[in-house]
Amino acid sequence: MKAEKFRVPTFSDKDPVFKDLDTRRSLLLDKQTSNTRAQRSVEEKLATRPPPQYSQKVAELLGESSSSGETEHGLAEKLKTLRAEAVDIEKALSVINQRLEEQRIQANKLVVDACRKEFGRRVAAVVHALQGVAAARADYDELRYQFEDLDIRWSSLGPMSLGFLGEANDGHVQRVTREAKDLGYV
């Protein structure tokens, strides 16, 4: 059976408060989208109607109030209500976003704590691999020094430059190893 690959948890996976706030934010965003669509629909209806010749009250007195569709006055009131709701949604989103930002600190700590062991395991694996590289480099350098001590022209073998590893005894590998040890990972 293949081991499941490690996955860094989300803030919501580790912090129920963050999850609740994020869910509320998502619901508010859905409500905001729905509100915007409704506003556009009402605005389009109002834009395509001819201007009324008289008020809604006069139309009612004349018996001409529309029972089959929305009246001009009704659409205007609906738009006013939708716009007020949009302002409230925007304020609520602002509060939720601020709370999420504040909660992110705690959620981040929980996620980092949950990943600490796996991170340490992977740092140790890198250090051990680099130590293997350092040992292989030492073996390579030892053979190279033998060629040079015996004045053997070995360039036909295709000498390799390992300068990217830094100095042989105090280079990049040793620095990374020291740093990982100081942090307690090896």
C-alpha cells in the first residue's frame, strides 16, 4: 500500500474559528453577487420602461395599476432596498475580512505546528543527501590529488568542477548542515 503524500493543511482545516469566518465570508460573497444581479435586473427593467405619465397613486385612482407586472414605483422601491442591502453586505464583508486577518495569525500557528514534524523530516533528508554529496566529493578530490601528486595528465577523463559546492571543508554543504543542526532538525 502506497503511503499518502503529505499535504499542508489549510487554515480552515486546523482552526474552526477561521473556518467559520471563511464560510460566513463565502456566504456574504454569494449574497453580494445575487444582490448585484437583482439590482441590474431592476435597473434594466426601469431603463426599458417609458416614463410614467402620472404617479402610482393617480394610476390606482384611475384603476390602471398594474396587477400583472411590477409598477414603476414598486421597481424603484425594490432598487432602493437592494442598494441599502448592498451597503450592509459591503460593511459586513469588511468586518469579516478584518476578523479573518486577525484570526490568520492563530490559524497560521496551528498549521505550522501541524507541519513541524514533516518539515523536520524533509530538512533532515536534504542534509543527509548533502552529506552523501560531501563524502562523494571528498572521494573525488582524493583521487584528483593522487593524479596531481603523481603528475598524471588526466584531462582526457573530463575533470569536473565542483566549485558550486563551495569550499571542500567549509562550503555550502557544511553551512546548510550547521543551520539545520542549529534549528534542531538533525
